[in-house]
Amino acid sequence: MNTIHIANNRSTERNVGIDVGKDVLDIAILELDTHWQIANDDAAIQELVKQLRRYKLTRVVVEATGGYERRVAKPVLPGSFRCLSCSP
């Protein structure tokens, strides 16, 4: 999945990327070489926000996908994360 070699990534930042689908979210933290998938529903997203708080994240990047990203960005924004939306 990773296209960047982790050994060459000397950044102290931790970024999470969220690929948004109608029914599923793909979450990846490049710097930790980890990724997982959850349902795109309110209960799963609330649990995701709790999980993400455990990491010292610099930012959350959410794919803008026809409005489906709003369900993710809304609970993340009031938290302690800088949330960015980007076009696919």
C-alpha cells in the first residue's frame, strides 16, 4: 500500500489519511505503516475519533467524495485534530 519508503521518512509529523466511500472508510497512518477499514456510519466514526486521539497526529486528511466526507469531518473538526479535505 505504501509508495514511500518509511526509512526515508524522517518527519516527526503523523498524518492520517481517510479514503471515503459510501459504505466504508479506509484509514491509513503512513508514519506508523498501519491501515484499517471501518464502516462509514456514525457509531464507527465516533469510535474512530476515540482511536485517533491515542496517536499524536499532526493532521487528518479526508478525501472529498460527493458529501460523504462530511460525516467524517464533522466529528473530527471539534476535536484536537487539524482536518483537511482534499479532492480525489
